[in-house]
Amino acid sequence: MKGPDVQARKTPAPRRLAFLDDDEALFVESAFARLLPGHDRGAGPGAAEFVDERLHAGHDCMLQLAIDLGVGELRLTAAQVARSYRGGIAAVRRHCLARYGKPFDELSAAQQHLVLGLLERGATSAGLCGHDVLFALLMQHAAEAYFQATRIALVRSDRVGARA
């Protein structure tokens, strides 16, 4: 029997993603659920769709990263952002399958938090060295998605208020 914090593997609904495959999309959705707990993105596209749009459109990205106890900026080209997502997600998948015997989206919430912590630190022992950039991208895209959804919800509520 599954505990309350164990995620049931979602059957991917048919969708048209230009960059992410189904497993990558499930990872992004599960990671966003941990990074934005309790946030319903119903006002805009889903997490996977949001990230997929960014990757497909070829957006460059400026990241704030903790570098040697300081904060530094890192500018990534669209190709580097895409490689960071694809390579980082593959590394997380390998780690989760080796450590837990299942992919990230099937882990308990506590296990997902542990894995994201390893990803944030770029933990060498977990095979995630160099993939801390993926964590920074996830954080940035989660923040962008949150504020975009909030802005859309506010615009919609203004329209409803104007009609009343």
C-alpha cells in the first residue's frame, strides 16, 4: 500500500511537446510540484508545456548561481539551456533508478526533495556533478511560470470585475 506522500505514476496524456519527451515532461511536472508546493498552474500552460515552450522557442537564459560562496551570473545560449535540461534530467533519472529503482516522478515527496537537494549541490556521489545548472534553470522557470500564471489570473479577474 502506498503512503500519502508517494506519487502515483501519471499516465502521460497525449500532448504535443516540441522538445521534451514524456519522461522528461513527467520529471519537470514533478520537480515544479516540489519547487512550487500547493501552487495550481491552472491559469496557464502546465509546467512541462511552459518549459517546452521556452526550450522550443530557443530562449537564452541569464542565471544567478552560487559560485564559491558568492553569487555569479551565467549566461546560457538556447542550445546550452536545452543541453542542461536534457543531460540533467537523464542524470537524475539514472540516479533515481540506481538508488530507488524508479524514476523521479514515482518517488515520495521526501525522496524527491532529497534528489533536488543533491541536484542543487551538483553532488558528485550521486552522479549529478555539473548538473546544478539544471536546478537553477528549474528554479528560474518555476518562478517565471508562477508569475506568468499569477498575471494571467489577475487579468482574468479584472475582466470579470469589469463586466459586473
